[in-house]
Amino acid sequence: MPLISSFLILIMLIAALAALFFDNLLNSIIAAGLVSLIASVLFYFLKAPDVAMTEAAIGAGLTTAIFVLALYKTERGKSE
């Protein structure tokens, strides 16, 4: 299990850095959603399924959808 957790943490760090350095805002939003999704998988591995479901639903799902909607409601989202 530690090998899988280490691999997921590495992917999470790469996605977080990608979200930081992407020029396209939509790509940054998707990378941030990936960070949240991996966090939910890690919570599940830590035997916290209730926290994992909440993180997946709110963190990865709803927050990503709100960010994408906000991006397309602004002028910046329409020009890209």
C-alpha cells in the first residue's frame, strides 16, 4: 500500500505544479480537480470513506464545475 500511496502523492504534486504553471485557465482547473480527486482516493486508502466521498463530490466535482462555469461566464473564458 505505501507504494501506491507514494505514487498517488507524486501524481498529485505533479498535477498541482501543472495547475500552477499552465497558461490556459481551463487546463489549470482540470489539474486542480485532479489533485482533489487523488486526495479523495488517498482518504479512502486511509480508511475514511465518508471524507473520501465528500472530497470527491464537493472538491473534485462541484468545485471544478463552478470554476469552469465561472471561467466561461467571464470575458477571459470567451476569448480562449
